[in-house]
Amino acid sequence: MKLRITPRFAVTFLALVFVLHEAHEIAHTGVGRLVCGCWGRRDFNVWGVCEGCADQKPIIVLATFAGPLFTFLVIWLGAFLINPDKPAQQKAMGFSLIFANLPFARILGTALGSGDEVWGLNSILNNKSLSWAFDFSLVLLLSIYPLWKAFKLIENRRKIAWFVLFLLIPILIDVLVVLGIMNTLVEKRILAEYWVLGSPKLVTIWTFFVMALYLLTKKNIYELNADAS
């Protein structure tokens, strides 16, 4: 697949990155709501459960695993969509789904022992070294095949540079926009009142904004693949 990055693709792809970031967090808090019967509070990247729920219902650890489970399901959906027999438009979507889920962030977070996967398993085993070894191996296994398929799909010159661009730049933008700008606004008490789903108003407004932006422009994703035109 010959990749190209048009301004319209870039806007839609980044909207998809932000939508999937929010979906990951809502997977955490949604399972927390099902287990606890109430919404825990969150910001743009830190979430919690109702007061006392963790002590009363140890099964709440499922909420920790819900985010990564959602993320890897979508990454593997992306891998399925880039099979050789798929149409050019589906390949563009599959490639985008893999990288918009920030797979390298999952690998790096687990490698540093700070990811959801390590925290969740350590809360069960109470052995951080074992939890880290198991989860780092698992995250690598779950990531390598989709990333290898995406790498093989690239037909551009400087193939490695294109791969690294999609692997790293979305993470940097997500950190800058979501964790840097949006979370800072919440910390400064801008639209920080808690509203629906246990979220500050700013989080909910942002979620609806990026969802609407993606849905209204989703066909732009196909512009990634020059063969889809």
C-alpha cells in the first residue's frame, strides 16, 4: 500500500486517535460502573471507582483490564482489515486502527512497569516482577503481529521512516493535546464540574467533539491509501 498523508487524512486520523483514547478510558469506567453500580470519577487519563467499591468487590480488577482488552481487540480488527484480499479502503482503515490505538505506548508503558496490564495483574498476584515479566511478554505478543502486518503493507520508499512516523508521532500528539493541554485545563478548574459518566464537563464535551469530527470526516481515512482513490 502506497501511503500518503493529506491534511484531511491527518485531521480525521487524529480525531480517531482521540476517540480511541476516550473509548479506552470509558471501557475502564464502564466496567467499573457495572461492577460497583455507580460511576467513579476520572479526568483525561486517570480513572477511579466509587468509594469503597474496591474493598467490597475485588472483582473490580476487571475494570483495569477492560481498557487494554478493548484496545487490543481494535488493533487486531485493524490487522484483519489489512489482509491481502481486503479492498484498498479497508486496508487504509485497518492500518489507521492499528496505529491510532498507540500500540507502542502500550509496549512502553508495560516495559516501564506502569501500564494497566502490570498494575492489574500485580493487584492479583502481589508480585510485581512476575506481573511485569508476564504482561510485557503478552503485550509484545499481542502487538508484534499487527505491527508486522502493517509494516509489510507499506510500499513507500523509506519504509522504516514511514513506520516509525506512525508508531511515534500519534503518541506525541496525544500526550501534548490530551495530557498536556486538556488535563491542564481540568486541573485549572475549567469546566471541571463532574457531569455524566463520572467525567468533568470538559471531558464529555471533548469526547462528543472528537466523535462528531471523526464521524463527519471518516471517509478521509481512505485518503491514506493512494490506491483507494
